[in-house]
Amino acid sequence: MKRTIAAIATLLATFISASAQNDLLSPDGTYLFEKKDTCDLFMDVYEPAKGSATTFMGEQKPTIIFMFGGGFISGTRDDKSYNSWFRMLTENGYRVVSIDYRLGLKGSRKVGVAQVNVLDKAIHMAVEDLFSATNFIIENADQFGVDPSNLVISGSSAGAISVMQAEYEIANRTSWASVLPEGFNYAGVMSFSGAILSRKGKVKYETAPCPTLMLHGTADKLVPYKQIAVLNLGFFGGGKLVERFKKFGYDYNMYHFVDYGHEIAGSMYSTLDLQIKFLENNVMQGEKRIIEAWISDPDVWKGAGPQSRKELYGN
């Protein structure tokens, strides 16, 4: 009898797993956007779901470019654990573009600010690849049906660092951003546990950054919530960056998740309402809707984000 029950349980688990696989949202197209070194970089494009509303109050909903997490060590654009979030966005009328980027720390166990040159290189490799993907989308805008002025960048963990750093480079007109069309900027940034690396002390923007949504756990030890700073070198997380946004009157939504750690990097599922409000109001309607909130919500982890606690913390 025990063998029979065990066999049924095994078959049921296999069926559930196969059903989950079959239920995955498939990209509508996969494109090679760049060849770098010996690496081919691809993007997956997920079109808005059929019948979904692709406009809001007369404004076209933006295309959302996503950069995966993994500490610049691991991760893939098509990790199935992000799939449910992609589905949520497409069902709400958004196009999603999930991109590859080179993993500058691949093979490393752990790299922090103490190895700043290695970390700096990895971050800027990812930024460079984001800009290559952006140029490819702009150059093929007609084919994709994309408005180049209506692109929002988003990222989790290492991806969040990359998108925050990318906007920092654009706003400061650095050489990294010079590859983009003159005068280009993104329509918005969504950062799930991101940070900015600065070699010039406090983060400063020569021109105002585009509307920015930041979510960060106050107890995050992997991507610092506040900062790690030595002389002019600093790694500044959401809790510190918001001070600069507030001081200079930039357009932002900041959600501090009280006593949460790096799991906020995987909170895209449980915070979709916050993202939609940001996209509809700050991005599409152009409202300078500044929000800063401290959230203590035991359910924020529910819904299984893209990384388990074991994958995030190694235990």
C-alpha cells in the first residue's frame, strides 16, 4: 500500500511539474542583439496579451526592459522563475523585453566593494550591454512597434544595480552613455534592491534622472540598503539614494521594506500594484507623484519571487 501511495504521489508531482512547465509564457520572439567577445547576447520579447489594454488614459503603455539578478555571477534572461511576473505585465498590456548581459563576476564566489575594480568592471559591462540592447530596440522600433521615447528599464538585484547605474551614466553624460542617441533617456526606472557605484563621493546627477521606482529591504546585507563608503568611493543603496532624490526634488517612488533583507529583489509579484501605479501616473501621465513609504508586510514574500531564500542567502 505504501508503495502504491508513493507511486501515485510521484506521478502526481511529475504531472504538476509538467503542467507548470507547459503553462510558461513563451516569448513572441528571440533576437540576437549583439556579439561581444565570444558571447552572443539575446533578448526575449513578450508582447502584450491579446485583449489586454495597451493604453492608459490615452497614453501608450511603455515597453519594459528587464535585467535579471544573480550577483553578476549567475542568472539568465529566461529563468522560468521570472515568468509569472512577465505574464502579469503582459496581461496588463505591457510589452516585456528580457535581455542577456555578460556576467562579469562569473566563476567568483563573492565579490564586494573591497574588490572595487572587479565589481566596477562587472557593473559597467552590464550597463554597456543594456545600452547595446537599447540601441537595437531603437534601430528596430518599427519592427517591434516600440516608441523609443517610451522605454522603462527594470532589474532585480544585480540587474537593479545595472539599471540604476545606467541612468546615473545618462544623467551625468558620461562616456558610457555616449553610445546612445543624442538626448536619449529612458521613460522610467524600476529598481528591486539596486544601488549605484560612485568614485566621486555622494551620488550627484548633472541633469535630473527620469522617474524612478525603488524598493529596498532595510536589513539588506547583499546590496546595502544605505551605503558602503571609503573616501570618494561609495556603493549607495536605495535608502541613501532617496536622500539625494528628496533633496533635489527628483521624481521618485521609494518603498522601504522594514526589516526585510535581499528578498525584496524578488518582490515583483507581490508589489505589482505599486509598479502599475508608478507606470500609470509617473511615467505615462507625467505626474511628479512623489511617494516615500515604510512597509511592514508579512505577505510580501508570498507568491514565490524569482529566487528562493536558499538561492539568495546560500542557506
